[in-house]
Amino acid sequence: MANVVNKAIFSSRILSINLVTYHTNHRVMIHIDPVQQGRYYKLNFVLVQPKVGGVFSCAKYIVNLWGRVYLFRPDKYEHSVTKIESGKRVLLSFALNI
């Protein structure tokens, strides 16, 4: 599996902002992100879409705009990304734990 480059832009107890790059051959298996307490939200902006593959899927979205902007609860609903066959996937990701 290819390396993921996760560049932290901001991090606090309740909010983190990251620029995340997934390269060719990477995939994210179906999972839920556990949290110790509170509600966990993620708002992802897909800045660069792969040429082939790298499709995000979530059991339940709060918002899904044009397949490029997602708001969802990673602590409650399974989510995944299909294998990136060609190109890379770059996200600006906002994570809020309240």
C-alpha cells in the first residue's frame, strides 16, 4: 500500500485541520473511527481527484456536494475509499470532536 502524506495545518483538543495526500495504489478499507467521548464530524474537501479510482463511500452523509465536499460522522457510519488506480487524491480535512 502506498504511503499517505498527512500534513497537520492546525490541531487542538476539538479541531484539527489536515492536508492529506493519498497516492496511487492506496485504499482505505471500510471502518469506523472510534472516539472516547462526544460527537466526531469530518468535513472533507477533495482538492485533487484521482484519474481512476479513489472513490469515497460512506453509509450516511450529512452533506455530499458533487462528490468533492463531504460532511459525515466517521464515529457512527462506516466509510472507505476504493483503490486509487491512477493519480492521487488530495483532501483538505477538518475534524471536529465536540
